[in-house]
Amino acid sequence: MNRALFQLERAAGDMGVALPPGALGRFEAYLHELMVWRGRINLTAATTPQAVVGLHFVDSLLPLSLVDFPRQARVADVGSGGGFPGLPTKIVRPDLRVTLIEASTRRVAFLEHVGRVLELTDLTVAWGRAEVLGRAIEHRERFDIVLSRAAARARAAAELCLPFARVGGTVILLKGPKAGPELAAARPLIERLGGALSETEVMSLPTTNQSRLVAIIKKSRPCGEEYPRSAARLGRY
């Protein structure tokens, strides 16, 4: 096993996230594919296995350490990119029904390839822009938990993510540690979208010198039909 994965095992233990049998093997295969494909397409700026594990895999497990994901919950990862945080979440919780939403055809090809390599079931890769898919009947207000990792500024991220969440569902935004004012400024739009910012917490990433602000939004009523708006208007009041 790649030595960098011992870092992941320690970090998961520190966060209270249990790794199921076979998870480390899947993470190793995922790590291998990332290192191979990163030379072809822009998946991550991390250049070493240690950096991928610390900055991406460990980071992706933060939501599982904070929020109770119901068994077989429907989870969307908006702006999945190289699969973060959706794929690590699925590896650790194989019971979840995960949809990775990504606009780049090349990244979609990577995500579909990794899903086959890891032999993950109940994993869907949806190609398209989130502001378009968020209006589609098969995706709109269908998900128990919606994840997004630094994909956009807070107001735009909220407008992209909340239309995917069902009423009673949860949106989890992973932001930089200094994003507090950005999230505070997003509160009025979050409330207009039917959500409430219930918790924000700056968390250290175990085994790294990095930290992350995690914002948890609860959705209490449907989004207006006008949301999400076009890319030019996203996040504007």
C-alpha cells in the first residue's frame, strides 16, 4: 500500500470516520488514477501522493465527521472536478447513492473511468452545468445531502446547490478558512433560496497544516422557480 495512505487512515481515526473493509484499497486505486490522469487533464495541482491524500482525501471526509448521513441517502457533489468530495464520501460510505455533477467532458470521462475501476455501484456521473441540471426534474430537489468544495464564492455556491436539495435536506459547503465574511454576506440569498445557515466551523485537517471552513445549510422550503439563474446572474441580489 502507498505509504501516503497511512496518513489517511490516521486522519480518519482522528475525525471519528470509520473506514470500511476494502476502503484503503479503493483509495489506493483512486490515487493511482489521479496521478496518471493529472498529466492529461487538470484534476489537481497536487503533485505528490502525500499532497493528494492530505489536501483532497482527508479534506473530503470532513462532512462525514460533522453530519449524520442517513443510510442510502441521495448525495450530490456539485462541481465535482476530480471527484472531491463525492468519491471519497462514496468509498467510505458505499451505501450512499452518489451523483457527481461536472461540466467538463474530460473530467466526466475521468470520473466515469474511476467509478468503473473502483467497481462502485449506485454512483452516477451527470454531465452539465449545475445551473442547468438544477432545473431538470430528475435532479431538482431530489437530494438529501448536497456537497460542494470551493467550487464558487458562497452566494453563487448556495444558488447552485440549494435547488438540488430536497426540503428538509442539507447543503454542505467546504470553503477556505477565511471565508466567514463571504458566508455572512450570503445569508440573505440563502434565506431567499429556502435555506438557513445553521452552522459554520473552521476545522483543522488532521495530519496537515491546513484548515477548512465547513458551512452547513438546512433547507426548509422549496426554491423559487427562477433559481438557479444563469451564470451571469448567479449569486447576485
